[in-house]
Amino acid sequence: MELSVEIGRTHMTVGETLDLRVGSVVTLERLAGETADLLVNGSAIARGEVVVIDEQYGLRVTEILDAEHESESVPEIESVPEIESVPEIESANDAPA
């Protein structure tokens, strides 16, 4: 399954898209601070807050969406608990010969 997090969308003309350059800013329709969507194979299943954990982005789920996209809210949490890093597992291809 492919999981992705969507922070926002926008509409642009073909010309606006072709005019994009390094340093261009694309304004999204979603406001700063709004929840992001968690998508599974392109379908929204949850919403949450974008967090940074050990220099990587993550999503703290705050709502689970049912089939009709009605949400089940999760109570507010004061802080995001720290997540310990998981040691890497050596694969057979990485083992010395």
C-alpha cells in the first residue's frame, strides 16, 4: 500500500505551471495550522498534525475518517512523545562475504 500525506492543493493554468522556476512559491488552498490528510492509495483515511521527529516529517493522527468521511476526533495531547529510533536490520545483501 502507498501512504502519503497531503498538506494542500491548488489549481494552476498550464502557463502558470510552465512559469515555475527554482524559488517559485506555490500557495496552497489549505491554511497554515490546518490538519493534513493521510491518504492510502489516494483515498483519505485520516487527518492529523505534521510533526518533526529526528529531522524527519511525521503525522500525528488526530482524526480517523470513516467510509463517509465523517471524523472521529482524538482528544488533544499536550506534547508529542519522543520516538526512539529503530536500529537498522542488516539484510543478507549487506552482510560481509
